[in-house]
Amino acid sequence: MNRHPRFTRFVHDVVIQTPLLRMILLLVVLWLAFSAGLYAAERGVAGTAITSYGRALYWGIAAFSTAGIAEVPVSGAARVVGGIWIVVGSMLFFGTLVATVTAYFMRPLQRPARQIVETIEYNLERLDELSIGELDLLKDTVDALIVHMESLKAKQQRRKAEV
């Protein structure tokens, strides 16, 4: 028994309909890569606090999250790698938040066909109660939806043929 259907639907919509998972995956991959680059650039440098890959991973989180507690890399190469990571990681992290919220709230506007289908289903459930005018409108809506869906399928087939 699902005790929180709205929350479950919200999480499902966010995960499926927004770029959240793809962006988090990209962020993690870049974090691992930049941390490896930072560690490689700092390895063997005297006076560095980044003496292990684990410390480089920690530095990667502390630096781009603006926590202000990250050690400063010592070597010039590590500073370049770290600086690039701070910019890219911050843009990706905050961009992910903005993109997820935007995609979630814009989704209903991008899927009017689903709203039409739900309206048609609702009207079909109360078919006996509809007037002749409402039945004509329902028929016109269904016909327009079919034409629209056929044009979308044709576009998809043309794209597949081009590839």
C-alpha cells in the first residue's frame, strides 16, 4: 500500500522527466576525474595537504561547494585543475538544480497531449451525460489528436531514416 502517492509521483516525475540523474552522474564522473587530476598534479609536491586521492576527493567537494575550507593546492598545475573544477563543478551543480526545477514545472506545458487524453477519458466515462454539441466537440478533439499523433510519428520516422 502506497501511503504517499503524491510524493511517489513527484519523485518519479523528477527522476524520469528532468535531467537530474544524468546531471548528477556527470557531476560525479567529473568530480572523480578532476580529483584524480588534482592528486596527480600534487603528488610528491612538498608542503601539499592533498596527499591522497581521498583528500583530493574531499577537496573537490569543499572547493566547489563554497564551503571555504578547502586547502589551497601548491603546484601551478594543481591550481589550474582545481580552478577549472571549481568553475565547471559549480556551474554543473547549480545548473542541475535550476534545470531540474525548470523542467519539472515546464513539463505540463510541454505535454498538452496528455491533458487532452485525460479530458477525453473523463468524457468517455460520462458519455451518456454529454449533449450532442459536447459529443461533436469530443469527436473533433479526438480527430485532431489522432492527426497530431500521426504527424509526430511521421516526424520520428523521418528522423530515424536520416540517421
